[in-house]
Amino acid sequence: MSLFITFEGVEGSGKTSQIQRLKKYLLQKGIPCKITREPGGCPISEKVRKILLNPGHREMVPMSELLLYEAARAQHVKDVIKPFLKKGGVVLCDRFNDATIAYQGYGRKMDLALVKRLNHISSQGIKPDVTFLLDCPSDVGLKRALQRNRMLKQEKEERFEKEKLPFHQRVRKGYLAIAKKEPSRVRVIDTREGEDKVFEKIRKIVDNLLVGSSEL
Ligand code: TMP
């Protein structure tokens, strides 16, 4: 039984804690699983992440940004995602293709057909079985993300958090458009319901998938 599960959402949508909870839940059931993330997930792609999220890189043009996300993905899919799925494990990935459509396509207003084509190439035939879109209004999420950075005294990794609210509103619009187009894969969960309720919804959907895949 192999499953590829991705988590998406605007900044501050609480993906990290839900991913951790799901990992704990799966391990308790004796199901091998692995948390990974994009951009990043393997040594080369983590280096690309540092370049992408460095707040000093103000001069980075949207095309090089897009290509770097895709480059990081190509390496990550080959080194981490494909091998783990092949072994029959569950991969929990913090962002994937949908993020590039939402951020570079909708946020940066890059050509959507180009973004999709590059996503298709870099993901090498891998598609999430389910994607949890943790949704909340962009201003609510952004506030949470900035608060978290302050608490962690984290000055780095904030190139996108420096973007103004309209950018983040376009990103959210992009995510919701993807969910509307692919409702059976992309499950939208309102994070304002609170962490516990959000996890209950995720757990139920994953349990159903596990039953389905063990019957195959
Ligand atoms: P994170 O903060 O959720 O780890 O994500 C890192 C940042 O990278 C986040 O601001 C979203 C952005 N991003 C893109 O712009 N395009 C992409 O394809 C991915 C995977 C992430």
C-alpha cells in the first residue's frame, strides 16, 4: 500500500502540525511513512530552498524562481518520493505541484499552461492520491505566520511573507480554483475550525483511503 499525500495552503495555515499528527497516527497503526517538503526534502533541493527563500534575493526574476522550484522538485521526486512509494510507504509532503500553480501561476501571474507543463515534467508521473488544502482567509494566515516568525525570532525564510496581502489573496484564489477543478483529489478544510477538528477530518479521509488501497 503506497500513498502520496500532499498538504497545501496559504502562509500560516497550520500544515506542519497536521503533518506531524498524521505521521504519529500512521506510525501507531504500524504504517511506514515519511514526512518531506517542497522546496527541499533532499540535500540538493534543500540548498535550492535556501536560494529561493533568502529574503536578500529581491532581484530574483519570476522565471528563475519558477525554474528553481521545478529543479528542486525533479531531484526530490527522484531521490525521495519515488523510492519511498516504491517501497510501499506513505509519503506526507508539505507542498507540491499545486503550490507552483498557486504561487507562481496565480501569485506571480506567470503563464498557467507553462507552469502546468513544467510541473508535469518535474513530477515525472507522480500525482498525489489526496491533497489537503488547509484554507483560511489570507490575512488570518499571514498574521499567524508573522507571529510565528517573531516567536521563533526567525528572520530568514520570509521572502514570500514579505509579499503584500493582494499577492496572498491571489495565491488563495489559485488554490481554491484547483480544488474546484479536482474536488475528489483536493479536499478543502477550513482551519478556523481548530486544530483538533481539522485533524479529525484528515484522519477520516486517510482511513478511507487506507481501506480502499488495502482492498486492491
Ligand atoms: P513553506 O513555508 O510552506 O515551507 O513553503 C515555502 C515557501 O515556498 C512558501 O512561501 C510557498 C513557496 N512555494 C512556491 O512559491 N512555489 C512552490 O512550488 C512551492 C513548493 C513553494
